[in-house]
Amino acid sequence: MKFLQEPGMEAINAALNFETPECKVYGRVEPYSCKAAGADKKLYKQIEVKYDPSSLMSPPDDDSIRSIISPFGPMNQPASRRTLFYLIGTLNASFPDYDFSDTKPEQFRKEPSVKIVVNSINATLFNHGKERAIKDLALWDWIDQVIDLEESDVYSYNPESDSDPNDEEGGGTLWSFNYFFFNRKLKKIIYFTMRAVSYGAPAEEDDDDETNNFNTDDDDEEGGVGHRRRKTDDTEDDDFVAGEMEMQF
């Protein structure tokens, strides 16, 4: 997945980070192209081996794969596996110190409509008295220009308690959400996440990193968030450039 630097994004992300009398709120919107980078090659192969019934290394029972709970459709279908690949790849890109390749299809949910998600996010911001991103910075106009909301599906990520990237080791998270606005035609995803952290929680190491960790190459084994740490010696695909890898879908 290739991160897209879009004009106006920094101001919006700054407005999504604020303090209230009860908590600190950290939010960010990140656009990605679905073009595969080098690190995605291994992930794609892992998903194909796990869910493709034609793979020699996959379980021979096609019905067992078909019956897997998935918001994308039957996992024996290439389109379903491709969607899972895109969403996990986005998480890996957004939390670069961790590996989400074991994330299960059932940990995602397809939302009923874009409108419901938009209203939910708006309500969250208005309830905290922080509507600047919506009113002054035209958050939804910006997202629509990047991804075309009418043509997009929305998925949410609902991690298990021990694999929540927003609440590692009981980080004091009061609430959080993870939404993926996915336009299949444009092959773009906008990852929109927010979390509220109680004042009693451990302080963030660097608040600036909270809105910019998609640009870091930090290999510090003590940093980052996520449910499984990447191996620091896994550099096999590091030389691949986003968009240059040909993948058969």
C-alpha cells in the first residue's frame, strides 16, 4: 500500500487531535493507493495460501473456506481475498512497527452505508465540541475529493481485546473506531481512526508521531502499537517500489 500525501491533510489531522476535560483524543485520516509495495508481496502470498482452495498448501475442503464468516463474501473468491489483503495492508502501512497478517476476516465489518458512518463520526466530533474539522476544514468534502464517497464502501475494524492497536497493554483507551473508506474503481482507501485516552494512561512518547507514524521508519522494538511485532530482520522485499510489483488477482 502506498501512502498518498494530499493537500490539506495536515490541517485536518491537527484538528482531529485535541483535549477535553475527560480525555485526550487522537485522530487521523490517511489516504492510500492499493498499488502493492514490496512489503505487501509476502502478505498477499500468505492470504492466498490460507484461503485459496486451489493452493496446494490450503485445506482441500472448499466448503470450509466458503463458510468462513466474511464481510467481503466467500473467501474462496479472489475478490474477497483481495479486499482482505487491501485492508490488512492498510493496517500494516498505518502501524509500520507491527504485523497484522494474522487478522481474521471476521474482525472486519461492512457498514450499512457511508451516510451512517459519516453521521456517527460527525456526532463524535460535535459531542466533544470539536466540529472545526467538519465546518471550517470541510473534512467530508476533502475525503470526497480524494475517494468519491458515493462510489465507496466502508468497513470497520473490530480487533480482539488483545490485538487492538489503539489499546495495547491496557493503554487507557475509553473509545475508538477504525474505518476504511474503500473505492474499488479508484483502488484507493482512506483509513480514518480516532481514539480517546484517559488522563491516567501513560503519556504518549511523541504526540506528533500520532498523526505522522505513516511516514516513520522506526525500528525501535519498544515503540508503536499493534497486535504483533514485525521481525526486524525481515528485509527480503524492502527494495520493491510501490506500483512496480505485478500481482495476479
